[in-house]
Amino acid sequence: MGIDQFIDTNFAPFAEWFSNIVFYEIQVNGAGFPLVVAWLIACGIFCTLYLRVLTPGNVAHAIRLIRGSESTKDQPGQVPHFHALATALSGTVGVGNIGAVAIAITIGGPGAVFWMIVAGLLGTSLKCAECVLGVKYRDEHSDDSVSGGPMYYLSKGMAARGRPLVGRYLGILYAAFIVVGCLGIGNMFQSNQAYTQLAGITGGDDGFLGDKGWLFGLILALIVASVVIGGIKSIARVTSRLVPFMAGFYMFSAIVVIIWNADKLPWALSAIVTQAFVPEGVAGGLFAVIAMGFRRAAFSNEAGLGSASIAHSAVQTDRPATEGLVALLEPIIDTVIISTMTALVILTTVYDPSLTGAGTQGVELTSRAFETVFDWFPYILAIVVVLFAFSTIIAWGYYGQKGWTFLFGNSRTQRNIFYLIYCSFVVIGCTVNVDAIISFSDAAVFVLAVPNVLALYLFSGEVRTELRDYLVTRKQKSVHKR
């Protein structure tokens, strides 16, 4: 029995069952609304209103922090603010910004983009809270490395409240699911998409790479290994150069296409707003559009899942609030800017209102949209997808490694065992049908929202105190300087 047949026969039914449980839907006006998405929305609204941290002044201060205007080199941690943000962004800016947006539009129409943007703005406060807690409760090891993230603030935060066993079990649950999720969504899905795109532009099944998924996977795995084995400093050095380049190139291309079709831009902007409340051709109406926009935003920027706080926890700072403010920028860049640009490219070029709800086209629809201006863009897009996939793989390799060492200890042997397993899955992703595995790991990633959002509710008071103390102190220093 081949591995594909084994997966389809033995694993696929379980994966489908697990996915159905995680994404259990309540019916609202004939539309399925996943409870886990509602869980994220509710916490996003709560954090936005309670923390009140999304302000122009705080965004401007966050930009100054990543520019290095306030030096933190002598403070505990491993990487500066910009490198921590770049690593976290490398885990979110990826195939979802290209394919998931197209899927949201084809199913939910232009109105889904509006709710995707709203979800991105709500996600800023979630990211802020996660990263404040990630830095506050991180572990500092004897070799000057640090470990942080939801498994640490769940275990240590609950212990401080007299519930050490509850915190430990929740931390173990989170760590176990992020290890599973990193192997699927953060690894095999990415390598599979990268291979599929490159094979497509080299002749498909009949081309050079048609039957050489193992070769592409092996090369990619070796490159990934050369980066992740060096830890967060090595990963950050790569992502701090790669993320600005690939995101900047993609946004520049999008802007050119939008300007080229500027006459259709007013209609696109109008459709995004009007069809957010009065959708056309969408089964289930308004609630279906809201669910689609929020679900795709959560898939893209991962706000509320806690994964990015693992990278942000490595920052050099003695004030957790600083990294919380820096994390505000992540959903803005990922969802509000990049994903919206993808949407405008599609809406001003190839979008057909009569086909709303008729299909789930992803990367190929975005590729056709760019191709209306650049006939050579499918080749460039293939390279962009490979870069996006590679950056996501190395970031999620770090997340998975921190989950693994939380479970089994932070020794070099345990880290190497994890990296061996992780890089092996890069190859597997290029050689097998990963649909069932991705379905399972996608659900596993969204399971992370359950313990993480619980922590955000329980620890929200100390997050607000941390932020207010920092902002008041900063304001007083600013007054004294004058």
C-alpha cells in the first residue's frame, strides 16, 4: 500500500471528523458560521474596546521602535524589534495573501473584503495582547536564548493564580497542537504549493519537475535546515531581508495593476463597502459574507492563535509593552494592506459578479488577474509563492521547535530531533497528496485559539496595566525632554 493510499484510507476519515468538530458551524440565516471564528471575533472586539491600544500615536511609536530609534541592544532577549516583527510576518505573509483572498471573493463576493479588513483591525489588539504576555512570561535560558509564547504564559500565568496544574495542562495542549499544526499548514502545505507552482511553469506533469517532487523537496529541506538549525538569530537574519523584499515586490506589482485599471477602482471600492451589508449572489447573505471575511483573515494573520507571540518573545526589551505595540503592525501589514491589494487586483481585472459563490479558485485566479497586465507574471508569481512558502516554513519551524522543547526539554538533542522530523516533512509535502493532512493540521492550528483566547480574557487586566504604565512613563519622559 502506497503512502497516498494509506492516508486516504486510514487518515482521511479521521481528519474530516476532526475538522468538522473544530469548524462546527451554527446556522444563521441559512449560512454556516464556525464557532471558533465567533470565538475569535468576540475576543477581538473585547480586546479592542478594553485595551484601546489601536491609535495613530501608538502605530507611529511602533514604527519608531522597529526603526531602532530606541535602542534595546543591552536589554534581555535575542533579536531587535524589527527582526522579531519580520520573523512573525514571515509566518503570516504567504500563500494566504494570494490564494485565500481570491477564495473569499469568489465565495463571498467583494463584501467579504470589507469584513476581512475589519477582522484585520480587530486582530491588532489580539496580537498586541498576545505579545505583551509572550515577553512578560518568557523563559530566559543559561545560553542566553529565550522561549516564550502561549504555552509559557498559560502555564506560568495560571500558576501565579494558584492553578499550576490547569496552566500546565493547557500549556501542554497548546504545545502539542502547534507541533502538529507546524508540520501541516506551516510546512507540508507550503512546500506542496511551492512545488506545484514551479512544476506548473516548467511543463506540469510532463515537465522536468513533473515526477521530481522528492528532488525539489530535498533541496528545499536542506535550505530550510541551514537556516532553522541556527535558531532565532539565523531565522531573523534571513526574514529581515526576505520579508521586506518579497512583500515590497508583490505590493509594487499590485499597485501597477491597480493603476493600470484605475477606471475600475471606484466600482471596486464601492462594491467592497456596499456588498459588505447587501451582498449579491451569496448563499446565506450577510452572515455568510461576514464569516468568510473573518475566517480568511484569521487564516492569513493568525491573530488570536498566539503563534506569532513565540517569535515576538525573542525580542530584546525589558518592557513587554513595546513588543505589544510593534505587534500591532502585523495584521495591518498582512491583512489590511497586502490582502486588500490582492483583492483590488482581482476586482479591477478578472472578477465576474455572475460567478460569485460558484467556485473556490485561489492562487490561479490571482495569477490570471496579474497576467492581464503582465503576460509573464505567472513565472514571477511562482517565484513569489516559493519565497512566501520558504519564509513561512522557517518561521513555523521555530514555532514548532519551541512547542517541542516545551514538551520534551530544551536540550540540543531534542532540538535536533525536531528539526530532523520537520525537514523530513518538507520532502513529504512535495511527494504526497496532502489534502487530508492539511485538513487535519488546519483544524489543529485553529484549536490553538481555544486556550489562547482563554488566556487573553484571563490576563487582559495585566496586559492593560502593562501598556498603560509604559505609555504613561513614555509620555512623562517626553514632557521632561521638552
